[in-house]
Amino acid sequence: MINATEYVQLIQDKLHQKESEQVEFLQAIDEFMLAAVPFLEKHPEYMKRNILGVLVEPERIIQFRVPWQDDEGNWQVNRGYRIQYNSAIGPYKGGLRFHPSVNLSILKFLAFEQIFKNSLTGLPIGGGKGGSDFDPKGKSEEEIMRFCQSFMLELAKHIGPSMDVPAGDIGVGAREIGYLFGEYKRLKQYDAGVLTGKPLDFWGSKIRTEATGYGVVYYVKHLLQEEQDSFTGKTVFVSGSGNVAIYAIEKAQELGGKVVTCSDSSGYIYDPEGIELSLLKQIKEEKRQRLTEYAKRRSSAIYHANESVWTLKEPADIALPCATQNEIKEDNAKILVENGVKIIAEGANMPCTLEAVSIFEKAGVWYCPGKAANAGGVAVSALEMSQNSQRLSWEKEQVNQQLDDIMQNIYQTCCKTATEYGNEKNLLLGANVAGFEKVAKVMYAQGLV
């Protein structure tokens, strides 16, 4: 029988041969496989049933066309997707992304990561992801509504509160969830549990909007507590200016940190006096404007057009990438190390390349992978599912405390597992092995169906 390294390499080689054009998916696979070897060396019984070979194949990939009519009466068409990757521990759970970059590779990487992220929460949810290459930017309210209704016309055939429960992601906020839910209700019946991230008026959960951003800060908070430290007095770099970034900034500032950056697709803000959260919320949430407006109204802010936050050469303690995949590359990682950053915690999914992660590990920087650090969003989505099942709405304090508890448990699980496998500071190893172990055990027990 081949050993664990040979077995894993065989599966990797097959995937690289079959899916050579799916760059993001293969990146996620390659990162995960580094952790699969030590686990399989301890548990060779899983190789006999080829558990890994089964796991890396999605249970179901759904692709469909989405025709919709623009305001001029012209018919447009986009592609819609749903990747139902793994349902071993519960119904498929993962967001919908509306963005021009959406393709099969990106959604497969996101869905694959979601399996282990959901596993780490300790809640009964499997992994999935979906979306469309539709771009909500520049579209009217009516165009967005018509697109969402057409998208749900097909998606409704494949989802349900005990089968697949989508949520929001990039380009899909409360507005889009509302339109999607309304169309599902019209097609099927009123079932509050079919989508999460809903507005509070129809059974959404308090703290859901804030959950991913709060969660990544809570994860770092528990890491700092283990080091007998805190956010107080720490300088923090944040990328992005959507929900994740805004609420990571809010919670980091609440805990005593000083956040000095944020960004959008056009550039980034450096505000050495600290980001003025109320102004940022007004610009991004209320008026949906660009960050150039922040710089116009805040004298201490410097706007850097067409540049990345991660090129900024200023002292910092903590970095929270909350924008998109592969935003921190090898050169950016070197700058962050030179800046004095000691903790990198991913608010986005896979924002650091494998080369960047290697730089952090060699420099002794704590690297907190997204599948652990940003699990707060899906955790509160699962809590929303529980509230919907109970026909109850929990108070903000109750949900917030459960979120903090879940993030503490995820951090401790990553630490414990990393220590068990010989490297207590390797939280990526801990997250991958802990997430994989639970799913593998359940798949094994269920007969690999």
C-alpha cells in the first residue's frame, strides 16, 4: 500500500490534470493537502476507502442561465451557479456572490473552503457556494430586482431549509436577499429558513451583518489573551470597506485598537489618526460612495489611488485582510513583516497566496486562516437557521455572546489540533486537520455516500 504522501500526491496530480484551468480551486486544494498528509499518517484507515478522493469531488454542480430585462427593455443573460460540495454534517450552507469575476474555479474554491469552515463552527451545516457573474454596480433597483427574481426562478428547484440554505456574499446584501426570498416565497411557500442574512423584519438574525467582521476580531482577541495581551494600543491594517471590513474596524476599535486603513477597488485610505467609523459607514452603507469621498471630508486621511493597502510601509501590529482572494502576495507579505506585523487574520476567503503564507510562517508571524478566523458569518447564519426553526428572535446580546463563544472554541480547537500534530503555532495546520477530521469521520460512518 502507498504511504500518505504518495496517496495525497496522486490525488493532487489527478486534480491538476483534470482541472488545470481552475487556478483558485487548485490553490485551495494545494493548501489543504499540506495538512492532509499528517492526518492520514495517523489514520491510514481513511486511505483504504479513498476518503480524500471522494471528498475533493463536489456532490453536485449546478449551472444555469439567468435571462433578465434591463431598464431599456433589452434582454441580458448571465450565468448562475450553485456548488453543493459536501452535506456530510448537515444541509449545504454558503453564500451567493454576484460579481463579474465569478466563475466555476472561484466558486469551487469557496465551496471547498466552506466545508471545513462550517465543520469548525461545531454546528450541523455542510459546505456549498453559489452566485453569478452579474454585477450589481451601476444597475438600477429595478434591474437588480428583476435579476434576483430570474436567478431564484432556477435556484429554487435546488434549495430548501433542510437541503441547501444560501446566504449573502460579495454583491449580495440584505437588499438582494430580500428580492431572492420574495421570489422563493412566490414560487414555493413562506419558509423563513431557506435563506440567511435576511432583514430583521422577516426573520433575519441580529448581529448577522456584523458577524464576519466581529468574528475575525474575536478570534484575534482570544489569540492575544493566550499571549497575555489585548488589542489595546495596537495599530491595525484593514483592507476592504464592505460589511466584513466595516465591522472588523468597529470591533477592533471597541477593543482598543487603532485601525488606520481601509480600501475599495479603486485604492486605499491611510488615516494615521484612525479611521472615523461613522464617516466610513455614512459613505459606504448609506450613500454607497467611493472612498475618495472619505478623503475629501477627513483632513487626516491620505488616499492612494490604484494601490493596495499591503504596499503601505508604516508600523503596524495586526493585519486583517477583508477584501478578496489573493490580495496579499509574496512581496506584500515581506512588507508586512518589515512593518512589524505579528498577527495576520483573514476576514476574506484565501486573501493570502501560498507564497505569502510561507513568508509569515518563516518570520514567526501568527497566521490565522480564513476558514477559522472568518467563520463568524456562517456561524451566525446557522444561529439564524435555529431561530427560524424555533420561530423565535434572539436578542443582540445573546447572539453576540454565542458568536464570541464559537470563535473562542474555533481558536482553541485550532491550537489543540496544531499542538497534537507537532506545531502549536501552525493554526493553518490546526484548522485544516480539525475541519477535515470531523467531516472524514462522518463520511466514513455514512458509507461515503
